[in-house]
Amino acid sequence: MRQIINLNSKWAFSKMATEVPSAIDNKWCFVNLPHSWNAIDGQDGDNDYFRGTAYYAKTIVKNDFPEADRYYLEIRGANSSADVYLNGKNLAHHDGGYSTFRVDITDSLEPMNILVIAVDNSANDKVYPQMADFTFYGGIYRDVNLICVSESHFDLDYYGGPGIKVTPEIEGKNANVEVEVFLSNTKIGQKVRYTVYDKDENVVASKETDETKVSFAIENVHLWNGRKDPYLYFCEAELIENGEVIDNVCTRFGCRTFEIDPENGFILNGEEYPLHGVSRHQDKWGKGNALSKEDHEEDIELICEVGATTVRLAHYQHDQYFYDLCDEKGLVVWAEIPYISKHMPAGRENTISQMKELIIQNYNHPSIVVWGLSNEIGIGGSDEDLLENHRILNDMCHEMDPTRKTTIAVVAMCSMDDPYLQIPDVVAYNHYFGWYGGDTSKNGPWFDKFHKTNPNIPIGCSEYGCEALNWHTSAPMRGDYTEEYQAYYHEELIKQLFTRKYIWATHVWNMFDFGADARNEGGENGQNHKGLVTFDRKYKKDSFYAYKAWLSDEPFVHLCGKRYIDRVEDVTKVTVYSNLPEVELFANGVSVGKVKAEDHFFYFEVKNEGETNLCAVAGDCKDCGVIRKVEVFNEEYRLKEKGAILNWFNVDAPEGYLSLNDTLSDVLSTLQGKMLFMGLVGKLMGGKGKGKDGKIEAMGFEVGPEMLSMMGGFTVLRLFNLMGGMMDVKFTKEELLELNAKLNKIKKPKKK
């Protein structure tokens, strides 16, 4: 029988070794898996985290393992490429940091062995991802196992798959379930016993045969019905020789139908089922992406608490355990590969292999409904090689899995008539109106325009969001990184996106703050702060509760602004979120009034005198906080860039004239400002400046009007800090002040 031995404990680790070690000595440190070497330097900013080759080594003794015919090393995640050595011999190479791969080590196994795994996350032009807004953590950050099997066994060699494939098809009230198994080294006379169990482990159907593909009928099938009823069946396959079970595999599966309709959105089991949820990265503060089971469980509980019906598992294959949790909780999943940001002609084979691994390893999960081909890959425009790469992936997905749809996440500035929008079954856009330029009101109308222009293409919103840290104000503005602006932003986006039922899915970017070492902004470097929850999972931002008010059935009330205590105004606005119809607010025990709100957002005005204890009451729910009158604004609430050469409040900004604190769009709306900016493009963007036909180029991309529009929402100072960090281009304080002096001579454009 198959036995699985976990090998996570006590690996010798070194980033300093220059060759594959033949022995382990005291120069190495010891770590347990899961492990990432970028857990600290990948989260602190400046884009300077270690990217290179590191070595993991372990002594293994054959007699410590169960007796078996074949021994397979299973590595469930090593980022980004890995080589496996046993006793100095290279047994395997794997490209792709987010999927399971296995290596048959049987023939090289000696009584005493040195096992070495060399892991490499260095930059190259063939393994995705290479350019993206998140940290590419190096390390063996998931489990490593030894799988001990008989000579005849369920396949372990094919793209890390489970060796069993279950395809349910609904027929009226019943289901026809096709089960296919994949075997290695079979012998005449061996048979496979297939057994289907219900959730309570009662036998639903069973069959013993020498065939590798069978079908079962499940009468009055219990459907997997999302968050309402995520019912799961089990299927076990046992390989039998002379009446004895010599190997077995087991998988869960769910029976369901779905459609994605361009007018009515997502339809589950024949009923409209709005998909509103979040995206998720697989990392955490102080751990990188080396998460434990408990970390995954904490994440899924928070996602369920907010009321999400869907989760986009971005931008790569996630841990199998998390897909299992999505099956159990009923979350509809968008699964994707890290074909992201910049198309690499030499990376085509890697997109194909990563997609094969994603589908083969995850085929049985009922939660998954779409395979994501790429994310923002058209940021530099579509060329024929990019289009062909997408066509190959799209056709391959349909051939390997005709039961699911394909999709792409499209960068905001991509034209609605770009040919690559025609390739997948459905599409979705990443839009940040109200954060990266424009204002929040543009979001809904943009989707209306797309829907009208492309009435037969189901359209979704794959990313939207804005950043917030522990900064506060009573006058929130785009780009201020306050919790109050993020709350306002999401209030507006909820009202626009959730009321358009043709939008097949919406995914907030992001559920959690996450590591992005290239970012130096917001006052806490090395992170993207668009999360509804902080990186350490300890604080749910106010915007978290805006979604809970719309999506969750669990009665609650939430008083916003509890971290914003000191306030200067005489009358202050107080916001409350609840999924109950009416909220009453009390100030020092006295009712301020009752408010009803169909949109779940309740607004009050409260006199700000001395110290005021606020309590919001809705039904049996209560939430309380404190505000305090102060004469001078508390500077602890105001954004200060961590390690910034120059902060906004040190910038001279004469009235009526431009400064570094004005937005790029304001600067570019003046002729002098445009000329000044053009001269700086090369250094700021790390590009060539003017390319062919006099167009601006940066990072190998053409900077068109759409990209400039997106950048236009940033102040010049913020843009320099952000792009300087991402492109590793540094400006001195003197250079910035010199630029500010030049801007101070240019009159501000008149507001229309």
C-alpha cells in the first residue's frame, strides 16, 4: 500500500554555497519547511530582495523508510526553478514555482544519501513570472514528501497529477459520473475497484474492473451549490492484485452546472448566483509565502466572514489545501497561471507546462469554474506572438477540460476592440478609476460602454481597489492612503458594480495586504496596501465591513473610524455599516438619531465636544468607539513616506502655481509642464524616452494615452517615489527640489 512520509523537518540551508554540496557541515543553518529566504527582505521595500540560487540539503537513510518498490520525492512548491540531486547526481529540473512536481529517486537511492534541492528565483526570460506587482519569494515554501509505492501504482509522473480524474454530468435530477484513472507498470490480472461515497461515507456505487475508465449513475444527486450548500462526494480507486490492495487514491468531487451569461451574469445550477468576492495572494507578514495549514484556514475564514461568494486565486497556482477549503466552503474559484505583465517570447513553453500542471492537478475541484490564461499581459500592446500564445493556451484548456471556461484579466488601458479579447470564453478588466486616475464615478459607465460595444462577451471586474494604512482624515481625497478614502471608494464601487447584473464576477484587489518589495509608498515600504485586511491579518479595515454589510447574512453593525480619535472639526461625520435595516447612534448615551439605508451605509453628524463615546446599535448588535475634540490636527494621522527623500509637507507649493504635490495630469495639461515631464521620462520610467515615431517608451512599452491617464492620478512626488522604487531609479532631494522650483514657475491649469 502507498505510504507518504513527510520530509519537512531539519533541512540544511545556504544562500552562500556556490555548488551542490557533497556533505552537510556546520557552515549551514538548519530550517524546517515550509521556508522562504525572502520572508524579511521581500517585504521591506527598495526592490532589493535576494534573487538567486540557494541550496537545501538533507541526509536520508533508506532503512528509515517503509519497504517499497518505488520511491518518489514530491515537492509541492519551490519557487521559481528547482534541480533535484541525490548523491551528487542531477535527477530532475523543474520550471514553475507554484505547482507540485515529483521525482522518481528509486534507482539512485543508496543506504545513506545526501538529498539536495537547488532552488533559483533569479531573473530570466523564460520562466513566469518575471515582472509583476508582488514579491517572487524564493524557497521550498510548501511540503516535501516521500511517496512509497509498489511497482504497479496510480501514476505519479504526469505533471504532478493525482492519478484520478472525475467528471460529473448532470442529467435532470441525476448525475452521470465518469471516473478515469492513470496507472503505471500494470500487470495482467490486476483490477481497479472504484467506490463512490456520499458526504457521510455511505457507499453510493461500486465497481471492480480491469478498465481504467468507468461511469456511475447517482440518482437524486445532491448538488454542490456554492456557499448555500457545498456538498461533496468522494471517489476512491484501489489497485488490486491477487485480491490484495497494492495502491489507492481518493478524491472529492462535486456535482453542479454553471453558465456565464453576457446579460445575466453567473448562473449556478440553473439559478442566478451573483459572484462578488475578493482576490488573494498566498503570503503573510514575516513568513513570505511559506504558509501553514492554520494560515490557509485563517484566510478562508476571513474571506467567508466578509460574505464573498467567489475568490480569484491570483496570480499563480495556490496550495492544494486552499482549493480543498474552497470546495468545502462553497467559494467559486478563478484559477490562473502567472503569465503576467510582460509577454516573453522565450516563455511560451513555460506557460504551456504551468497550465497543464494547473489543470491536471486541480481538475477535480468543483469550486473552480474558469482557467485564467493571463493577467495584464497586454500592458505593452498585443503582437502576433502574444496572440498565438493565448490561442494555444485557450485551445489546450478546452481540449484538456471541456467542462470549464477560459478567461483573462485585462489591463485597464487595453482597447475594447483589442483582438486578444476575442480569444477566451469570458473576459474581465482590472480597473482603478478613483485611485490610479479618474474618479470613482467612471467605473460603472465604463462597464456599460463595454457591454454595449461587446454585447456577446461576458464582462467581469477582475481587480479594483485602493490603498489604506493607519492614516486618517475628515476630508478624504484620492491618493491620501487614508482608511476613510478607502472606505468611501469601496462604498461607491459596491453601489456601481453590484447593481449591474450583467457583470459576471467582481473581485476586490485585494483581500489582504501583500508583499511587493518594489513598492516604496504609503508610509510602509515593501507592501501593496489595497487589502481589506492588514498583512498580518490582525486588523479588518473599515472597507471590510462595507462588503460584509452587502454580502453577509450574519447580523452585525460596525462603527467606522475607530482608529481616528482626535478630530478638529466642531461637527464630525460618523459612518456605520450594517446588514440590518436601521441603525441608531448614541453619543455619550444620548441618541443622535435613527437612520434607515437600503445601501447598508448609514451616515450621522455628531457634535465634537470634549471626549465622546459613540455606540452604534442595530437590532441586538452594538459597536462602540471614542472621538475627541482637539484644536490642532494630530500629525500621527497624516501620511509620511517611510525613508522618503522628500515628504509632501516639505514641498513649496505657492498658491496658483504647480508643485510636486500636484497630479501628473495637472502638470501635463500645461504646455510647459508637458515639456518638462518629457525630458524626465527616460530616467523616471527606466526606459528609452522617445521611441519610434516620437512616441514615449518605458520598460520596453509604448506609453500611450491610456497609460498616461492611469498615471495621471498620482501626484508627481508620489509617482517619482513609486516608479523610482519599482524601476530602481533614484532621485536625490536636490533633484526633486530643483524640479519643484521649475514647477513653481508654471501656473496651475484652470479647473473646468
